Amino acid sequence: MNFSTLFRTKENLSLDKNTLTILRYIAIFGQFLAVSIVYYYLGLPFPIIESYLIILFGLVTNIYLQIGIKYNQLKDFYAAPFLLYDLIQLSALLYLTGGIFNPFSFLLIIPAIVSSTFLSMGTTIILGLITSLLLFIISFFYLPLPGENMNLLHFPNFYKIGIIISILIGLIFLSYFGIRFAGEKKKTEEAFKKLQEVIYKEYELESLGGQAAAAAHSLGTPLATISVVAKELKKEIGDNKDLSKDIDLLISQSKRCSEILKRISKKQIEEDKFFSSTKLENLLEEIINSFKETSSKEITLVPDNDKNKIDIQRSAEMIYGLRNFIGNAIKFSKSRVNIFLISNDKEIKIIVNDDGPGFPKDIIEKLGEPYIKSRSLELNSNSGLGLGTFLGKTLLERQNAKLLFKEDKNLGGASVVISWSPKNILITA
């Protein structure tokens, strides 16, 4: 393990100040209420003044946190001291009120659990170790509370150790859960951020194309006017060769601009068709042909019958999702990729098979999750099976598709099955 990374503070590793402040106010109020009930209602004698002073100092630190700390998101450097103080404060209260045998002693694990969810692993480990030390201290050094008959309760050491171990087990378990939860949340947020970027770029390009076409249309008339006026001026100047040369240049450049604008308009018409309805078979052929330009591998599309002439609404999500899985098949295949288009009254299905190594068995059930890792294959966002598969799967599922990952029995490689219902809004027979 690289210990230098334990204390690495990233932008999304932080604790919201308002959240911490509210939690500490709740804890302070709970402590005040608990000691007051025990002392005044239950009548158990213990150092009440000292307990109130400890709670009061906790209130002061929380007011300072609320007013004195300017940052809304607290990094380890700012959050850890307050969590450490909460550990020490609660330990001091427990020392005055029965030590580890106080029913509230398990609350000592809360600061470390909060740290595991929002702060670095290094901070969590330190708080966990300090928690363990404080548990040990208050299990042997404390002011005991009287029992029912106002006699001091005494417990054997093995009982104390058992309580310590049970609390530590809870601490380790919940801290590990917090670390895993925070990690998965972070990965999912990053994956969805990438997804949003992909979709945004597709629609941004489409929007830019529309703006270009509008500009081309608007500039067409002024350029035509310039050309007409220039030709008239040429007639008026007669034999003036210098001016005539300049006017010819003006005419030729305005003509060139007009031709450029015509190409932009034509391209926009083509782009409009690109996002219009088309046949699913034609869309697959276009995607396959785009890969054939850069790959020497054999890529075959096999439509099973005439029912494959299915009209679909083209979208950036559909195109990107299909390209992702076809591209992965080509990337990992040895020499051959077969793509089957199957349709009937109940189902429309695309099957992408390749003769590559297939999916690693240890991750095949987790494919489509962001940032999965395999023991047999290094998978990441650049390999085509990590973030890329997640994005492709998510985009197609937005089009109401269902995906299945399995091994291909014919070619011996991987098989991806993408299916829709014919009654789907985006796919009509």
C-alpha cells in the first residue's frame, strides 16, 4: 500500500460544514438531556458540574465551527480536529459517568464513521486508533455509577475486554462500510459526469450545426448583393486595369464565400437526416462501415429476415451505445466479429459476437457497473470494459433497451445481447 495516498485530499473528499454543525448540536443537546435525566430524575450521583462544563465547552467549539470557519466544505485539515475533540469530549463524559459500562459508550465510534464516509482513509485510521485507545482507557479508569442499591457495580476484566472488542468490531465494520460507500458514490458520480459530457457534446455539435446553417442563410443575401454591385462597378470603371483587378478579386472572393456557405447548408441538411428516422439495419451498416475504414478484421452483419426493416428514431444515445459495444468487439476480437439483427412480434434483438478472449469470469456479472476491476484483466476507463461499457449500457437503457453479457459458444469469445420491445416508443415496426 502507498501510504502517501492515505491522506490525499481530493476535491470531492470533504465534509459539509452545515452537516457537521447540525450533528454536533444534536449530540450536545443529547448529552445535556442525558446527564440531566440521570442526575435529577434518576437521582444517581456523579460530577454534574464537571459534566455541564464539558458539554458547554463542546457548545463553544461548535459555535466557533459555525461562525469562525469560513469554508462550507471542510477538508481533513479543518474537519479532523473537531471530530477528534468530539472523541475526547465524549470520553471525558463517559469517564465521569461509568466509563465503558455507560450505555452511551458505543457513540465513541461515530466520529470515525463520519470520517470514513467524507474524509481520507488516513484520517479515518487515526481516529479509529484513537477511539480504540480511549475505549481501553475508560474501561479501566472511570468513576463508577452506583447500582440499584446505591452500591458500586464491579465487573471482571474479561467482561470489560468483551465490551471493548464488540465496540471495535462495530467500529471496523461501519468504517469499512462508510469507506466503500463513499468510494462507490464517488465513482458513480464521476461516471455520470462522463455520461453527461458525452450527451452534451453530441447535442452541442448538433446545435452548432444549426447555428452554422442559420448564419449561412443570413449571409447569403449580403454576399449576393456585394457580387452584383461589384459587377456593376466593373462596368462603370471601363479600362482602369488596377481597379478592375481589385473588383475581379472582390467578385471571386464573394463567390468563394457563397460556395462555402452552400456547403455548410448542405452539411446541415445531412446532419438533420443523421438525427432523423432511419432503418435499424441501415444504422448498423453505417456504424460497421465506419470501423471497416480503420480495421482489417472481418465484420459481418447478419439480418435474419425482411422483418428487420425497422424504423427507429436516431439519437446520440443510440449511436454512441451501439458504437461502443461494436467497437469493443472489434478491439478484443482476434479476426472476426458477427452482428446479428433478429426481430419478431415480441422482440427486436442485436447480438454482437467476437472470437476474442471473452469476458473475464470474475466480472461478467458486474459488467455495466462503473470502474469494475478484474483479477485476470486490467479494466479501466481506457480499456473499453470499465467506464466505456457503463456509458454504453446506460445510454442504451435510456432508449429502453435491455442488455445481457455472456460467452459466445460459436466463436468462443464475448457476446453482447441488446434487445427492445417492438412496442417501444423509440422503435416501431
